[in-house]
Amino acid sequence: MLNWALTFFIVALVAAVLGFTGIAVAAAGIAKILFVIFLVLFLVSLIAHTTRRV
């Protein structure tokens, strides 16, 4: 999931440099959403792992 977020971030950067602002905004929005989902899943996994060890 983090790979997809980084991919969309790079697409947003390239689109912004080339002047495609609509595509850049959309790709950046998708990258933000994927990154937040990644963080939530990572934290849930981390909490589940620490509680299972006890």
C-alpha cells in the first residue's frame, strides 16, 4: 500500500512539473488517502502484535 502511495505521489510531482494541475491534485489526493490507510493499518497491526505477545 505504501508503494502505491509513493507511486501516486511521484505521478503528482511529474504532473505538477509538466503543468497538469488537475491530474496533480487528483494524484496527490489519492496518495494522501492511501498513506492514511497505510498508517491506520500499520498501527492496528502494531497494537495487535504487542497485545498478542502478552
